[in-house]
Amino acid sequence: MNFKLKALSLASAVAGALGLASFAGAAGTYVDIPETAVADLTGYAGALFTDIWVIVALVIGIPLAFYVIRKVIGLVRMH
């Protein structure tokens, strides 16, 4: 058992002993997740990728273009 897990279990044991769970509104042990939770999360990821694809293409494309140009110039110099 690593240190983080030990500290987390110790913190939860202390909170449980002090009765902080009921004070914080955590009466039940189950979390209600709506049926559309997965679709909402994946829809946001798709919209985020649609918005930043230009930046991703530039970050990949500019260094790749310089690499290809350097290789082409290297081929021409050899002859």
C-alpha cells in the first residue's frame, strides 16, 4: 500500500469518526448519474477537438515541414 493510499484512508477514517460525512450532505453511498452522462462528456470532447484542430495541425505540421525541407536540401547538396 503506497503512502497516498494510506493518507487517503486515514483522512476518510478521521472524517468518518468526526461525523463530517453527514454534515457535508453525503447521506447516501450512491451517486446518481444521468443516463446522458457519457454522451455529454464525449460530445464536449468532440467539440473541443473540432475547435483546436488548427492549432494541433500547426504544432505538428511546422516542425515536420522544416524537417522535410532540411532533408530535401541535404539530398540536393550531395549531387
